[in-house]
Amino acid sequence: MAASVACAFFFDAEPLGEPGRHALDACALCAKPLARNSDIFMYKGDTPFCSEECRHEQMHHDAAYARQAGRRKQQRSSGRREGGEASVSAKSGVSVASY
């Protein structure tokens, strides 16, 4: 008897997200409600979409974001190598430039 009470306690609790809202209730891109008897298109394991088009659009957004992040990272690292980097020692207050 005690085991079934413990199981009910753990499995009946709501997820940490929004109270009363289930993870598969709406499309992650357009927020269209997802019917329980229709196909749900998943991406990255736990992100639901109402159609292949919405999922594909999110994939393109993610790819573009990753490319931009890669470019920014590359620009920062190449800027350090090309222009030299000046740093100030916190203890001595001496500026040291490396080329």
C-alpha cells in the first residue's frame, strides 16, 4: 500500500515548466495547438512542431544561428592574432602588448 502512494506522489506531480501546460500541447514555432489524434513532428528530442514546414523552418533558424556564432567566434580569435592584444596586469598595472 505504501509503495503505491509513493508512486502516485512522484508521477502525478506537474512538470517544472508552466503549471497545467503539457509539453506537447502546442507547436514550438507557431504556437498552433496540437491535437492528440494528429501527427507531431519532433526536433532535438523534445521540441514538438505541428508540421514538417514548421520543424524545417526551426532547423534553418538554428543552422543560421550556429553559423553566425561560428563567424563571431572566428572574428574574435582572428582579431586577437592580427591586431595584437594588449593586456593589463591587475597586480602591477603594467600594460603588455603581444604581437
